[in-house]
Amino acid sequence: MISTILFLAQQQAGQAQSGGLWYMQLLPFAFIFVIFYFLLIRPQQKRQKEHQRLLSDLKTGDKVVTSSGIHGLIANVKDTTFLVKIADNVKIEVDKNAIASVSKSVDQPKATAQ
């Protein structure tokens, strides 16, 4: 009888402790989310913004590399695509999102009056 009363008292005390500290059980999950944000989500957002800025700054005459590895020179800029010159008399049309990087800008020589 006494052992039953002590057992029930321990159960009630255990329930009171675990019920009052529910936020402590969520603390590790919140900590893991913060780590994931700073290690995975935030750097990916920075890369996306940088790539969008790179695409918006492209102009005719820039040397580019596509995501499939084709090197060429931008011959024409359209709304959603670029016309890329990859060889003499060979031009291909690629989507703007297919541009992976810009090698360098090729400046057209200016004609000087003499």
C-alpha cells in the first residue's frame, strides 16, 4: 500500500517536471535550424543573388562559359536568351540561366579619325 502511494507520487512529480519544461525539448531543434540556416540556406541565397547580378550585367562582347562548358562571345542580348558566337559563322542561342561564368569583357577597338 505504501509502495503504491510512493509510486504514484513519483509519477505525478515526473509528469509535473516534464510538462513544465516542454520548451527545453524544442531548444535542440531550434539550434539545429540556426546552424542549417547559416551553413546552407544563407550561402545559397548569396550565390543566387550574385548569379542574377552577373546575368543582368552581361552585354554584347563579353566572353562567357555556359553550364555545359561551351566558351563563346556574346553577339546579341535578348530578353531571355543570348546569341553566343562560338566560332566563325557559328552562333548558338542559349538561355540566360545557362551562363555559368564570365571570362572577361572584350572591348571593341574604337576607330580613330586621322
